[in-house]
Amino acid sequence: MGLGLKRKEATGDIPVYQVVHEVSQGGYTLDTDGLVAGSIIPAGTVMIGDDATRKAKVLKSATIVEAAAADALVYKVSKNHQFATGDNISLGVKGKAYPATVDKSNANYDTLTVPTSLGLAAVGAVLFQSSTTGATNSAVAGVPTGTLLESRKVEANTTLTLALRATVYARRIPGVPADVKALLPLIIFSQSK
């Protein structure tokens, strides 16, 4: 009788790493709380690993695809994010964070609607999931450990390997806010194509 761990690989990935110097020893199990079962977590996604439990949590993020005004309540974002209705979203650490309603009905983009504006957002800006809500206290839900080495399907007992020290093609991975990049000093986010 084994532990019941699963390793599911998604095929067809383009390379997202230039070089990987160090990976997590022993790996992690995906924390599926708040994730859509059966969806794919792409390689390069920022992860928050807990060394005590050996579970890793996705730092949810989405890239803005249409500029939003300073008083905007609706933010258009790229598809294939992991946000769910009720998740607190923010544009920056110690900024505004409010619960969002997710609308995936458009084929080209999704919309995240908040009750109070997060402020001005340029195309390419990145929203992330905040662990708090309010006008000046958004926060990352933990200390990012690394980035996901290979794409994985969201299922119970899915095992993961995290890149702890690497150079990643930033344009090929889910968006990472500047505040979060600063918390990952051993990951180089290359702007090469």
C-alpha cells in the first residue's frame, strides 16, 4: 500500500527555463484548496512551499490585457488564471485588495470585478491573490519559495518539483508582480523571448 501520490505531466510545453541550478529536494504535494480540479498549473508559476508539511500552494496571478482607469471596478485579464469568485485581488503589496467576482464568459479574456477600485492598471500589469483585504494592507499569502519546474494538472496528491535557483523566461510564464519578484532573489526573470 503506497502513499497514493500522483505525477501527471502536461505535454506540449514550450521551454520556460534557460537554466535551473537548484530544485527542491524531495518535492512537494500540490495544495489543491481553492484551485479548479482538472486545470493545468503552468511551468514557471510562483509557488509557496511549506517545508514542514511538504505542501506547495499556487500564488494566483493574472495579467491585465486592457488598461483600466483609476476608478475602474472591472479588470480584463488573460485566460488560464486560477482566480475564483471571492479571492482577494491586488495590484501591489501594501496596496488595495478586495474580493473579486470572476466572469469567464468572454472567449478572449476574463473579467475580475471588485466592489471598490484597485486603481489604475496598465496593460501587462499583474494582479495577485492577497491574503488580506482593505485599502492599504494587501499581502502575499506566504513567502514564495520558487517556481514550478513542470506543468501539472490539479488533482489530489499531485507531486511537484520547484525550481529554487534558476533563470526563467518571464514572457513565457504566468505574470509575476514586481513585489513578488523581489521575494525571489535566486530566480532571474529574463526578458528574452
